[in-house]
Amino acid sequence: MSSWRDTTCGALTAADVGTRVTVAGWADTRRDHGGLVFVDLRDFSGKVQLVVNPEHAPEPAQVAHDVRNEFVLQAEGEVVKRAPEAVNPNLPTGEIEIQVEALKVLSRSTPLPFQIGDDVDDVLRLKYRWLDMRSERMQRNLRLNHVVIAAIRRAMDDMGFVDVWTPSMTKGTPEGARDFLVPIRLQPGTFYALAQSPQLFKQLCMIGGLDRYYQIATCWRDEDLRADRQFEFRQLDLEMSFVDREDVLDVMEEAVVAAFVGAGREPPPRPFPRLGYAEAMGKYGTDKPDFRYGLEIEDATELTRSSGFGVFANAPTVRYLVAPRPFSRAELGRLEEIAKEWGAKGLAYLVNDGGELRSPIAKFLAEDELRALQPDAGSTALFVADDEAVVARVLGGLRIHLARELDLAETGDELFHWIVDFPLFERDEDTGQWTFLHHPFTAPMPGDEGFEQDPGSALSQHYDLIWNGWELGSGSIRIHDAEMQQAVFRVMGMGEEEQEAKFGFLLDALKMGAPPHGGFAMGIDRFVARMAGEPDLRQVVAFPKIASGSDPLTGGPTPMPDSVLKDLGIRLR
């Protein structure tokens, strides 16, 4: 392999007994038995035990006595069988060891802030990420990342896609999140934006006749960080010409299956099931539902329209879900507080505790209402009555909370779903103005081309891929007609001057022979985190940021000297 080693630590097996090898790696542990010294040597492939006997190798024994954890060593010796009582069945190399004849310290280590593999605070792990990356967990995750991307690249190549690099510094355009801005020294007072996605560039690739484009694109969004979000992230970004929705979904399913096969995992069955946006919001209170458990939301609006319980009778929407256990009054009080945090005015309930009904609202309900709404023995029905959006948000949140509290998702199957038939527009909560639900380049469903007359009723050719409650990515069939694109901008309240200033280059391109096209973008880091069974992206990204937006490793972000800011034409207030 090299002058430093001729094999790796984890590659040795009983078949190598009798051979002379040279290995190199980190001292994982050292055990000094007063004569014999045992060192577990670790590299990316695993561990192997070194045995240093002072009677046969006095010089290596002297070196071994001074070895400490994470010293980098080179060892040479013969592979021998362990004594039967010394075999370690928990180690792939547990049947053998190396009788060391030469030992060299290649690099020493200062005392460590934590031991490799210890469960320590994330900030400490990220500050010393180079140590954390030596752990089995991080080695596994980062190598899985590589395997997944390599498999996806092979699949995209097999399907005829062309890998095209697009710029990260671009003109800022509204895509749903804040831009990171880059000041330009050569033109003071002007800024590029770091691309939130290659959206417009990949559409221009289709207008440019490339037919099938993809890249593993790095994207930037100035959003609050959380378990499934970082400032910078990678996505499988693709676009196709002369396609409809089915073609795009088929390509994405092929890429997902290829990643599973490449990682040696059982792939999900195809085709992935589909659910309409309206049904998803009604049954699960979210457009990214976790299907590993039930807790489907039920509608009681019509049933309670003339109810004696005024809260139900007068509410625009009444829905409920049934939890598979009876809750105490204290537990119900805590659930109500959670519901109020999400916008509910209160939380009504019917508890069936072994056949005994407990509820302050039961006396207001007619017999037919009670008969329909009373849950089975040993369960609790939780009701929210309010505007439809509030009901969906509260019950959707309660559904996730209860599934986590009751461990309902732990035994469920790994499920992929498509969410389809989204609205084309939604109201901005702050301004009341119509805005896009996906992005402003999404085409309406056939038949909804006259959306300017009634924007709220138009559906879009937008689709999301969901895996166990995580939105892996989104895509759509795009608008390929300049007049329709301008109509979308008009609905959003954008006049011709603003359209030209922000999107003039796109409108020009659409007027010069744009083919029908569509595409998708899947978050690679989210996908790998799910495959690795990790709770957040930080465990599969080499050098992530923490929730505050800081980088514990480098200490960034940092202030810049006035001289640097002056060159950029910037003055801080």
C-alpha cells in the first residue's frame, strides 16, 4: 500500500496468520501488564491488537510503555492466533493479534478533552471535530454519505443526465428564505447573493437544450438552524425537458432506490404511495406526515354543527384525534398548554377509562354525538375547534408529540410517500398578499391556467418527497410560457418594472423557445441522516454549525477590520 503500511487494521483475519505485516494508526487503548503491553491500534477500517513482549522485542517494549491514547503508531510484526481464552468475539479481528517486532511513534498526542466515542456535549464535539471524526459513529456516517452520493451519481449517469456546475454567487431572487449576501469590492454598494438553489440556472439549462441536467449542488439559506437545517447544505438537483410529473417522480424513485442498493440496504418498494395535499392536511395536520403510526385526525364539523356545546357548534372547523391510552387530568392539562402554544384556545377531551367516560363536555353533547365521538375503552379523544389552519397546526403538532411520548413510531415501517396537488398560491400571513406556496416558477395544474381570476382555488404541479415525517425535497413542473410567468408575478403584486428588474433574464429566455420542463431537489444531508438513523444533520456533516449559527471549530463568524470593510464600501452602524 505504501512505505507506512501494507495493510489496514480491520482487514486482517485468521487467514493472515503467519504473515508479516506493517500497520499504522491511532492507539485506541493501551494495557500494560507489567511485562507484556497490549495496544489496540485503530484506523478507518477497524482495530487490531498489538502485543509487545519485552523478551522478544525489548526496544518496541520500551516505546510501548510510553504510548498514550491517540498516539499515531507504526507497527511491524507477525500475525498470530490468539489463545482460545483470549479470543474477542465482539471484534472482527478478535481471533488474531500482531506480535510486534518493530514499533515507532509517528506522532504524539496531548491529553484529550474527551475520549474518542464518548457521549459528550455537541459543542465540545464540534470544537474538536477532528477527534470526533475518528469515532466509529462519524466514520460510518461520513462513509455512508460518500456511498450514497456515489450510487446516486451512477444512477443519474445511467439515466442520461449531464452533471453541470452552476455558480453559487448570483443575483438575489425571492425563493422563500433570506439570502446570504456577498459584497463586491469592484462595485461598492452592490451585492451578489449565495444561491438558495440553482433553480433558475437549471431552467436555463433546459432552455439551452441540455435536456437532462443534475448536480450535487451546495445551497445557502439564512434561516434559523434546527435538526434538519443548516445554513449551507447539499441537494441532488435535477431538471428534465419534455416531461410530465410522472417522469420526474420515476427518476427520483430510481435515484432513491439506487442509493439504498449502493448502501447495501433493502430498497423501498416502488411506486411510492401518493397523498393529496388537502387529504394530508386534513388527516395529519401537516404536508410532511409520518406514516409509521396511526393517530389520523377525524373530522367532526358537520356532526357538531347543531351541537349543544357552543364551542363546537360555532367553530368553522372541529376535528379530533384518538390517543391509544387514557390520560389523567394532569396529563390533559399539560397537553392543553402545548395546544395553546400552537394557537389553540383550548383542548376538549373525552376519556374512556375502562368503559367509564370522563369529560367536562359530555353533558353538552347529544346521544348521537357521544355515540359517534366516544373513543374505545382505554383511549382519549382530543378535540380542537377553530379556523381550519389553526386546527390542522394544533392537531398535527399534538399527533407528533403523542407519537414521540408514546413511542408509536419506533416499531413502524420505513415509508416513502409523495405529497401532490398542492395549492398554487397561499396568503402571506403578514401582508395578506398572495404568494407562492412552492416557488413562483411552478406551473398550475392543467385546467387551472386562469388562476388570476381565483388564485386561492388553483392547484399546482408541485410535489414533495416525504420519508418518515422528514421532507426530503420538493419539485414541480415549471412554467415554460412567458405570459403565464408574468401572470404569476401579477398575482403576487409584482408590476412590470419589478418583474423586469428581478427576472428580466428569465422572461427573455422564456420568450425564445422554452421546452416544457420540470425537476426536483432532494436534500442529500437529510436523506443520509435518515439512512444513518441519526436525529439531526450535524451527525452526517463533516463540519456543521450549531443552533446559534456559530462554528465552534473555527470560532466563526468573526468581526472584520475597518480596513477590509472600507474596501468593500461597507460601514457598520
